Amino acid sequence: MHFQETHKFNIKAKNIFLFLFLSFFLMNTLSVFSQKKYTIVLDAGHGGKDPGNLGNGYKEKNIALKVALLVGKQLAKKKDIEVIYTRNKDVFIDLWKRGDIANHAKADLFVSIHCDSHTSNAYGAGTFVLGLRGNKKNLEIAKRENAVILLEDNYKDRYKGFDPNSAESVIGLSLLQEENLDKSLAIASLIQNNFAYKLKRLDRKVKQDNFQVLRETIMPSVLVELGFLTNKKEGRFLNSKKGQLLMSNAIADAVENYISNLKMNTVIENVVEGKKIDKVEFKIQIASGKNKIATKSYNFKGLKNIERVKVGAFYKYYYGNTSQYKDVSKSLKKAKQKGYKSAFIVAFKNGEKISVHEAKKLQ
């Protein structure tokens, strides 16, 4: 065998060895991370003295519970998923308590299940994530779902004067879950795609609005509106065993895909750990919404070097990209002086969003 042929053979052998080594390493890494338990909290909306909406004589609380239990039954078959219910029977649970259950369990995901209603013959399924922005129709949905607060004991103390019937109160909610918005949008999109494309339900899209039950959680969270009980055809479908099974399968399948994506991202990050230098960035988020706005300074009160990033159906607008926390703090002050009172600091490691606390530790 000539030297050139021997050299080529050695290169091929090395490549094959490297491939086999990485495959073995990746499989073992996947095995390690598959052992992690992912905690999913399923929240059946309403319950007990709160029936939810009663469109066409159906009770929202019953349908939401049946679907939640079916979702949990499918997810519980997975060895790496632990399912927790905020309620598994017809009882009344305060909104704050639902979030508290998820927070105490250090859940990886919170899914709240509801049915919608309307004075018209509206129909279709939609999925919501928490947000400050929303149109008038979304606001009405949020107000209806938040109205259960009035049934809770000492709600004035618990919610510090929050009025679920006041548009000002709803719009003025703080976005406590912003750190998890990207992941919330990811799972919401998976659920909504299953509704629209697998089940052929009318797609009412992923939307962002102000639900108190989502505001209480500190992990990625979504609220699902299965459909409208006030629509006769859709009400019959959601009240049927077949309809409940189809909708629950769509949600469970989306959750399983979401967990698989989490695992793969974790594996990839750990495979390359130690072979790269972590790049930490701090930015100021000054706005988010569905409108695509040109990143010109005149659109942002004179602020320059605005960055626009699309996340699902939404756009986020960042200002003051820097690797130094002290510099981003100055940028935050400037943004607020310009009128962006709700602006806040976000952090990224190698392009992936992380908590500001973790970013500061990495520095």
C-alpha cells in the first residue's frame, strides 16, 4: 500500500473512530439525561363552587378536569415525566394556590386547561402565554378567567386590590414570568399546531395576555382554551369522550415533544461543554409584541442599535447589548429615562436565554 493510500486510510479510520466515539458519548449522555424527571403540573380550570362557563348546559369545570386527567394518564406512561394535578376531583382551588402547587413542586411546565364562551357563535381552540399586551377580545377572555378571584377567601389581601373586572388592573399586571416567555411560546406553539393541523380545529393562534393563574407561576406556563361551549357543535364535541380524548392526546403529544427538545438542548450543551468559552451577553428588553417595527432610532425614542428578535409569532426588541452587567445597568437607566418604564435586563449564554442571576455568576 502506497504512502498516500495509507494516509487516506488512516484519516478514514480516525473519522470512523471519532464518529463511533461521539455516537457512544452522545448515547450515554442521552441516557443520563433521560433519567431526569420532568415535572408537569396540569391545572383543570375552575371546580367546586366555580363551574366556569355553562354554555349550552355543559360545565367547563367538568370538561377541563376530564381532559386534564386524560393528559396526565398519557404523560404518566413516560418514565421521565412526573405528573402533578392542581385538582383531580371537583373541588374549588384558589388561583394563587394553583401556582403555589407548581412552584413548590419546582415544576418544569404548567398547563392550565379551560373552555371558552362567547355571545356569538365563535369556535376554535387557542393557547395563551402570559403578557402585558393584548387586544380587546383577549382582554375580555382574561377578565372572565380571572373573575374567579372574587370567589376566593380574603382575595383583596391576597391580590392586593387587584380588580379582575378592571381593564386598568389587568393591563397593569407585571410580567413576572418574562424569564420563561420563550419556552412558554415554544410549548404553546406545539400545542396549537396539534390542534390546528392534527385535529383540524379552527386555529385561534398563540396569544399573549394577562391570566392571573399564569402570573402566579415561576416556570414556563400556558393556558389552553379547548374551544367554545357556547357553540353547539363544538360544545358537543368537547363534552364527548371522543372529543376529550383527541384534545388530551394533542396536548400530551405536544408536552412530550417539548420535553424531548429540552433533553436534546441539554445534551448538546453538555457535549460541547469545556470545548468553548461561554459568551455571556446582557441586554435590555424594551418592548415585545406581534408588530414588526423597523429598528430605527426614531421608532424607539432616540435609542440606537436596537435589536429585533422573532420568537414564535412575537417580536422582541432589545437595547444595550454588552458583556458587562455594570454597563447594562446604565443602559437600563437610560431606557427608563426615555420612557420605557417596564424595561428590564435579560441575559444570554451562547445565544440561549438564561437568568440574569446565572449570567452574573458566570462572569
